[in-house]
Amino acid sequence: MPTPTLLNYDDLPPGSDIRRVYEEGAVRITVPPGAAPPAAISQAAHEALARGAKQSIPLLLLAGVVFYQGIRINRIGGTPLVWAWAFFGVFCTAMVLLVAWVRYSELLDGMRVGRRQMTVIAATSQRLLVETAGPFGAAELDLPRDQVVRIGSERGVLRDDRGQSRRVTMLSVTLTDGKVICLLPGRDVRELHSIARTLRRTLDLAPVA
């Protein structure tokens, strides 16, 4: 009998607690519940800042037009003009940081709740088996390979066992009937990409475009 190969991290991000065990023609993936590592929190902060800046662009453009018109109408010049632009810069920075902070709080909340979900996935070239339990529900799935058409990662909203909607990253498994099964909520996007690649290789699915 072949000896299982345990790969703790391989292409997973630093600090990941996901474990993969490869056997001949099969892989078992264990995703335990636990606190988010500093690397995942840092990644969420960077993502929130980027999204905050992007989402603030329309407001900043509108504020810039109003500010510029105010300067022209009041004929501000010289030193007062320099100070006016300086304060406008502070205003723009504060707006971006406020939007980013709201986004970060949302991401962190979803991550903390999602990482309480325990999931075990086993895959062969013929089947995909899933057992999961936690705040987003419990399920046992046994899916034939020909029912699975796509495995990828996305961000969406899931409702937890308290009825609260959480915006989380997740692994999505799309079936032939159009149903989408959401797994591994709140996990680092890099972890989801890695697990999705592993499952696609095992099940011989086409890469996600």
C-alpha cells in the first residue's frame, strides 16, 4: 500500500493551517476551525484599502468639482489657496480611510465567523466528498465527477446560523444543474485559489478562465 504524502504548506500562503494528504489518485483536504493568522489579517487590510480607494473615486471626483468651483467663485488665491488645497487633500485621505475602515471591519467580521467552519474534502478522479460543520451550517456531500462543472473562488454573502448575512470569500463548486455549493467561507483568497487548483487537477476539470 503506498505511503500517503503529507503536504502542509506547499503553495499555500504562510501561516495557513490547511492540510492536504495525497495518496495514489486521491487527495484529502482538512480545513480546521481556528483564528485568522496575521498574514490573512494583513491581506484583508490591504484589500480593504484598495477597495476603499476604488469605491471612493466617484465621491472624490464630485468633491473635487465642487471644491474647484468654490475656489473660482470666491476667487481664492495666494497662500489661502495653498491652504485650501492642503485641507482638501486631508479631506480626501480621510474619506478613503473611512471607506476602507468600513470595508475592513466587514471583511474581518466575515473572516472570523467563517474560520469557525470545519471542512474535510476528499477527491478522486471519480468523486468529490465533502463534510462540513460550523456557523454556516452542516452538510455531507457525495458528488460524482460528472456532476461537477466548475470549481473556483469568489466573494459573496452567506447567512450564518444566527440569520446574519456575512460577506466572505469562499470556494464555489458549480454543478451541472446550475446549483452552486459554497465552501470554506472566510478563508484567505490565496488559500482558496490553491485548493481550487488542487481539486481541479484531481477531478480533471478545466482551469477557471
